[in-house]
Amino acid sequence: MYAKKVMIENETGLHARPASDFVNLAKNYSSKITIQNMDEEGSCKANAKSIVMLIAQGLCKGTTVEISAEGEDEQAAVEDLVALIQTKFGED
């Protein structure tokens, strides 16, 4: 398993369009990928390939998330998803 933490920095958080971009990228990998809100005590890991699960997390600007993956392409999956978040989904 490979995991990394990153802060959501775009103004609108992971609303529909960025969530869709995130899920579409996650689906390019065979690994099982999850995302978890690290700022909310007791939050559950959500399937990063499910837009419904991702939006249900309510991830807004300033939230720290942990992206983790398990599988043959786990490191590439996590690094690419973290990089996508760091681009602020092109909303700058």
C-alpha cells in the first residue's frame, strides 16, 4: 500500500467538475484507490473511483485528505492524483 496526504486548495473544493476529473483519473489505474478526510475524526475511507462517494465526503478548501492505493500501479496512482489536486483543478 502507498499513501500520501495533500490539502485541497481550490476555492470550490471537490464539487462536481473537479470530483469528476479526480474519478476519471483514478479509473485509469488498476489499483484499489481510496480517499479519506483527515480533518474529520472518524471519517471513513471512500472509493476514489466513485463520484457519489467522493462528493459525499464534502471535501472543501483547506481540507487535508489522504489518498491511498493498493495494487500494481499504486505509487503512480497516488502521485498522479495528488498532483491533480495540487493543480487546483485549473480553477486558479
